[in-house]
Amino acid sequence: MLVTATPFALLARSAIVLLLCLSLQLQIAPGLANLSITGCGSDDSELKEEIEKQFVDLLTEELKLQEAVADEHSHHMNVTLAEAKRVASQYQKEAEKCNAATEICESARERAQALLLKERKITFCGSEELGN
């Protein structure tokens, strides 16, 4: 048994699908976009209405599938972004440790250089006293 729908109901469903298409900015599959139902079932109005209903159902299903793919892509991008932030934070911590170690080494080098200079002065003064 064919389910009949009024032309207004079919027009309303088509408008809803079109609005979904525009609001989600999704592309309709090429096979569905070029599907024509103008000559099919033109002798039988019930058949024509059923074909139109099935066409609208196909478009609706295509939109749902594209939305699911977009949601999956969005989820994947969010997971990737979170992982990138985690790795960047880890590298930042390692860089801070490295900078702290570099500062410690630099201050130790400066102290060693000062001690070496002091030791040279003592050695120089001692050698002058021995020479006199």
C-alpha cells in the first residue's frame, strides 16, 4: 500500500531538507543532486508522490550521513588538538628544566672563573714575593 501525501506536505518536507542543506552547508552527493523524477510515474499520481517521498528521504539520509561524518571529523580534530596541547605543555616543562639547568651551570662557571682569577692573583703575588 502506498502512503499518499498531500502536495503541501511534500513541499514542506522538501523545504525542510533544503533548509538543512543550506544551514549545514553540506554538499549533496552528485548522484542525488542530478536525480530527476519529472518523467517517472507521471501517469500515476500515487506512484509519483511515493517516488518524491523516497527522493526526499534519500536527501535526508544523505544529510544525516554527511552530518555524522562532519561530527566524527570534528571529534577527531578536537582529540588531535588536545593531544597537541598536552605534548606542547610537556615540551614547555622540559624547556623550563633545561633553562634552569643552564642558569645553574652558567652561575657555576662564573664562580669558577672568579675563583680561577683569584687563584692566579694569589699565584702571581706569591711568585713576586719569591722573586724578591
